[in-house]
Amino acid sequence: MELFLQQVMTGLATGSVYGLVALAIVLIYRSTDVINFAQGEMAMFTTFFAWMLIDGSFLGFHIHPLHFWIAFALTLVFAATMGALLERIVIRPVEGRPILTIVIVTLGLFSIFNNLATWSWGGIPKAFPAPPEIHVTGITFFGDGALDIGPTVISYHDLTIMVVAVGIMLALYVFFQYTPIGLAMRGTAQNPVAARLMGIHVGNILTLGWALSALVGAVGGMMIAPLVLLQPPMMMGVLLYAFAAAVLGGMDSPPGAVVGGLTLGIVENLVGTYTTEEYLHVDWFGPEMKLTAALVVIVLVLLIRPTGLFGRRALRRV
Amino acid sequence: MLRPIIARRKLLAFALLAFFLFYWIPFSHVFPGWGPFPLQFGSYRVFQATTIAMWAIVALGLNLLTGYNGQISLGHGAFVAVGGYTAAILMFDHGWPFWATIPVAGFMTGTVGFLVGVPALRLTGPYLAIATLALAISTPQILLKYEGLTHGSQGINVNSPPPPAVLDGVLNQTQWLYFLALVIAIIMTIIAWNIVRSRVGRAFVAIRDSEIAAQAMGISVPRFKTMAFAISAFFAGVCGAVYVQVIGFVSPRSFDVLQSINYLTTVVVGGLASILGSILGAAAFVLVPEINGLLDQLHLPAANQAPGVIYGASLILVMILMPYGLAGFIHRLTRLQPPLVRQSLIDFAQQIGLRVRTARSAPDRGSGAAPTPPKDVRTPRPPDGDKGSSSS
Amino acid sequence: MLRITDVHAAYGPILALHGVTLEVAAGSIVTLLGPNGAGKSTTLRVVSGLLHPTTGTIEFEGRRIDRLAPERIVSLGISHVPENRQLFAELTVLENLRLGAYIRHDRNGIKEDIEQVFHYFPILNERQKQVAGTLSGGEQQMLAIGRGLMARPRLLLLDEPSLGLAPLVTREIFQIIKSINHKQKVTILLVEQNANLALEIAQHGYVLETGRVALADTSANLQRSESVRRSYLGY
């Protein structure tokens, strides 16, 4: 039982990252119907940027290594800018074109970011630090320790991931529900023509969408990097799980993306643990099949709910 | 009076094409001094042509499913794997002759395709895309796991079939494989062309454009959608079988996710819902990496990682400049009239963000795949499409 | 207030307007009538900027607007309630109204206007938190008009408000439209299939046919005109 809970806990941590990246994917999908295949690579690229700042180098120049959270904040700015520029320069020219055309463009971006990262920083994995300790009123947050919660032990880093992820999600929620621009974004996603008639600059909204999405992805990248080592292929596995999570939760449902991510994180961990030789004595299934297992789960869910757990876009006007 | 002239021109073009395919590509290198490289096709080039023919087969099939029928598949690598492994196992473990394995692989894969198509009925758009992606991801894992059948990670090493006795001495191995792939590709192209022009093809397109309307016209949507998957998988299976003959080796690594994504890229870049597009896409896919070699020769700064950046950048550029793919672009070229030229220029200017904007369109995306291909009759739709508006 | 001069417009290669000329005086209600496909909705689209005319000019309060983007035109004081309402289906009634006021920044004014909309359409008040897509047809139309009003426009473009609505509801809405024009001095350009009702509340009318103005007259004359009655009023 302890093991089970432990795996669930760890699963929640990785699941938070899947949820974040899935959220980024859903953000763009909701407003533009585009599946951004480059999401993971963008996140990876911005994480490298953060690493540069923390490590003390910038475009080949030596600078004073920055504190984690300062680098974090600067990277968010960088990511948002990058996302906005991408939308303006690369996506805008193909806006309104068939969706598959735009999807291929994102695949092109995938290739560019992946190879650009390898070219700039090499293929050797780098260590990316976990958020450093902060002492507040005698309590230690973050850092290398671990926290006991009942029968489980959860590392501070895993805790950080979850806290940060939840924080971002809450911030986004407030943004979308309670600010005029957030409302405008939601409206634009549903009906861009009507949005224009309200005086909403749809183009700017789209740019903002991509900026936000890149930002969320960057957070995901920076959270998972300490766990898996920073290297160009870092986000590919995450991306697959993120897509799966987005689909599982419903491609137009941000809370669905989060739930999907958490679910997948847990499922992945449980399958990984309980299908080892110790527990399962079959030839045809094992821990190396955990990705397949996760995907089978998704397909099964989709068969029952074709638009994901929380998705709603099944309505079709003739 | 014009008809005989046009007919004669078409015949001429046809004859040239046949000459090119059946004679120039395989045999030109025999005549040194017949023009500079790359007009002469050395064996590497012949091999490239063979791969183009091969990929054209799977591209045709995928285009039938995604371009004509509107169902996105990111998992065609799985079908090619089924076909390839079927052929390989039949040849290696059971000693079948190569030519028999090809149709069997096709039908086997077609059946698998049908089985995939049934649950796929429930899914559309990104959901279908990710589900098929899941298929593609799982394929190498499954192939590795069930090594009793698939020989696991070591793969299956069949020997490419040698030229049959009657042609021995006339063709070398490379040429023989080229003709094998070419002939099969031509057969599959004819099949695809016939499907497109038949009731089935029209049903596919009707379903893509509006399932509900198609249903109202009496088209059985489930029947044709699963048929599309089955046919598409058949093509992929044939491609897999040919792959085995040409390459002589299959392993789980031959069918990774990237391949599946590449198939889709090929079809979109070549041109959705277009036979020509499938072939052009396959050609582009095989030949574009050559650009790196070209850059090298021009001594342009191309670090090791440039191939990926160049590839990505060219994908983006092609999609910006030719949103309907290569075939769409060619189609436009051959139909240019002054008003259309002006419109094209306006379109292009708009695309790169200059101030010639008309409203951003919000067309009904249906199942989310193909555009209105240039060939079909254009149903007039206001570019600022109010969803479902009548014209008044 | 609004002057459309010899406007031609096309959807790609298909010509929709072949030289439409009309005028809307400030404070009036003008109606555009005509059969399906005549170009009525297209005319509204051209005014609100969703479609740009190929030739011709459109002037609003003396200033040319035919090349402006819709977002800009809204801020100049024109609000377009499109055909089929085009609500934000997954947003609530209140959120739809708030979006209508997107270009405005005066919180108190917006609050007042929302109250005003609820005054005109009490049912919307009851259904404030309801998702727009779940409203009935009549309620949706009311919401669409209310949303259009939220921008405090000086010119309101209404595209077939009676479409798909029961006769009683339609009457109600038309009374409210008249009231909006009268009390708030909002000029209204009304496209309608229901010529009867439209001519009752309008002062002037234009009849469009295949992209051209076929008739232009006061609504009183149009109502009396034999050809209009036969062709559009059915008797």
C-alpha cells in the first residue's frame, strides 16, 4: 500500500508537468484549432536559455550566474516573446489556411528548434538545478530535502513542481475568468468573426495565445529538467504524454488537460511499477510497454467519450 | 479543332514521361558523355528513384484517407510495418516467393486497417490524430516485445530478390529493384486514380466535406470511412512489402514515429487530395535532403545540425508559399489568368502580413483535414464565413 | 449619417454587390428588403468591415470607412448584429454582454448599459449566468441585440433579427428595436425578410435585387406600392 501511494505521489509530480505542457497545447488548440507539434521543443529551447543564465553564460559571453528564480522569471519573458514572435512571423502567414498546412509548419518548427538546440548547446546532457532552498519563518521550502506525508515521502522538488504547476493553473484560471482580455480570448476561440465585431483585435489575441502557451511550456520544461537532465531530446517523451493528456482531458478543456496530465502521470508510474517481474508474470506485457499502456488507456477512454473526459466540441452545425 | 492538338500534346508528354521512367532513369549511366551529372543516373540515383516509387505508394494510400476522406492518420508507419513484416516473415520463415508476398501483405494490412477504422469512426480531428499517433508509437514497442514472431530487435534479414532468370544479364540488381518498385507504383497509382474517380472516391470526398450532408444523401458514412482506412492500409502494406524487397531488411527501428509523421508531411507538402501530389510529395521527401549536399558544395555555413534546420525551414517556407502543396501550386500555375494572378499576389501579400487584409475566415473545418482542392468544383463560401449563414 | 456610394463587392470570384447606393439619415430606421441572395447581408458586412468593397465608398459621419478593419469600425460607433446572431455560445449571457462592451473602459457606464439591456429584455436578467448556447431562439436574438447595444453605437446594423423566431416574439423584438431607436437615438439599418414588420417601424426602405437597389422610397410608399406588396408582402 505504501508503495502504491508513493507511486501515486511521484506520479502526481510528473503528471503536473504533463498537465502543464498539455495545457499549453490546449491553449493554442482552443483558439486556433492548431495542434502545435513544436510545443515540447519550444519548452526545451527555453529551458536551455534558463540554463545559460543560471550557468553564467549568455550567447558565449560570461555573465554572473543568476539566481534560479531570477533566471526563471527572465526565461518566462523570453519564452513569451519567442511565442509571440513565432505567431507573428511563422504562423500568421498561414493563418486561415487548411489546418494540416499549419500543423506541418509546427512540425517544421519542431525540426528547427531541435536541431538549433543541439547546434547551440551540444548533445551532452546538462544538469539543471532544482529550485534552491528558501527558508521562511523556520520552514524550509524547496531544496533537496523531502517531506513526510503519512506513509509517503515526497521530495521537495516534486512538491515544488506540483506547487508551481498549480500556481500557474490558478493564475491562468483567474486570467481567463476574470479579466477582460481573458474573456476576449475565450470569446475569440469560440467565434473569431463575432469577436472582430466586438472590436477585439483577433490577431493580437492569437499572438497573446502563443505567448502564453510558450510561457506555460517553459515552466513545464524548467520543472522537469532537473529530473531528466537537460538535453535536446528531453521533451519528446513529455510531449507524447502531453498530447495524450490533452486528448484524454478534451482538447478544448484546460482543466481537462490538467486532469489528463495528472492521471497519465499516475498511470505511467503504476504501470511501470506493477508490471515488473515481481508482480506480473506474463510475456506479453512489461514495464517497457508503459507508454503503450498509457496510450491504450487513452484510446479506450476516447471510444467511450470521443471528445475526451471534459471535451465539449462535439456540436456540429450543418 | 483544338482537341486533336491537345490530345497530341498529352500523348507527347506521356511518351516523354514513359521514356524518362522506363529508359532514362535506369539506363542513362550506361552512356557516358550523354550530358553532365545529374542528367545521368548512377546507381545511387536509381536507388533514390526506387525509394521515391516506394514512398509514393504509401503516400497515395494516405492521401486517399486523409486528403480525400478527411481522416487524419499519424500512424501509417504501423501499417507499413504490418505489410513489411508480413512479407518478411512469409519469405524468411516460410520460404514464400517474393511476388506472392506483396498482395498478401497488402490484404493482410488492409484487414488490420479495417479493424483500426472501426473504432476510428468514433474519433475526429485531433483525437483521431493522437490515437493514430499512439498506434505509431506503440508499433516499435510491440514489434520488439513479440519477438517470437518478429525476431525482435535483430530484425529479419531477407535477401532482396534477384532478377528473374529471363532478365538475368539484362538488368543488374539495382535496375531490377527499380523496375519492380516502379511497376508496382504505377499499378497502385492506376488503382488510386480509379478509386478517386469512382463512386467510392466521390463518397469519400462527400464525407470529408460534410458527413451530415453525405448521410442525408444516402451515403453510408461508417461503411466508407472504414473502407477508406482499409484501402489506405492496403496501400501501406504493399509499400511495406516492396520496402522489404528493396532494402532487404526490417527491424522495429525501421518503423518509428518519425516515419509516420513524415508520411503525413509528405502528403500535405505534395498536395492533399491529389494523386500527383502524393507522387510529388514522395519525390520531395527523398530529394530535399539533397539540398544539404548542395549547400556543402556551395560552401555555405552548414554545421552538422544544419540539415534539421534547413529541413524545418523549407517545410515552413513551402507551406507558406504553397498552402495547397506542390500539386496545388502547379495547378494554380497552369491555370493562371491575369485576374487570378492579381488575386494570387494579393493573397501572398496578405499572407506575409501586409495591409491588404480581408476578414479572417472561420470556415467549417469538418473533420479537420483537407482543403478544398483546386480540382474540385469550388463551392462559393464567403471568406468571412458566418457559420451557416444564408446569402441575402 | 451613413452613405454608401456605388459599392461593388465580391466573395472571391463571385460578385455580390453591383453598385449599391443608399443613405441612412441620423436618428432614423432604414430597412433593406429583398429576396434571398440579393445582397442584403453583404451590404451590412461591407459597412461593418467584414468584407471590403472592390469599388465604391462608404462614409460614416463624413468619414470614409470602407478600407478600415472591423475592429476599428466598431470603435467609430457602428455595431453589427450579424445574421444567425453569432453569439459566443459557450459564454454566459453576462459574459456575452461584457464582451459587447470590450472597447469601452467606463465601468459605471457599462454597468448602466447592462441594466438598460435587462430593462429591455427582462428574461435576460433572469438568465444572466446561463450559457448562451442553451437559450431559446428568441432569447438568443435578444442577447445578440443587447450585446450589440453594449458598445453604445450610434449606428446599429441588424441582420434579419426575425430569422427563425415565432411571430409573437418577433413582434416584441421589433417593438423594442423601435424603442431603442426612439429613446436612445440609435440609428438603425435593418435587413429583413419580414417586410411587413420592417416597414412598420422603418421610415425609409430600400429593396435590393441581385446586388442592386431596385427601389428606394419612404416606408409608407413602399407599403402602398403594388409591386412591393406582390413581391415581398405576398398580397
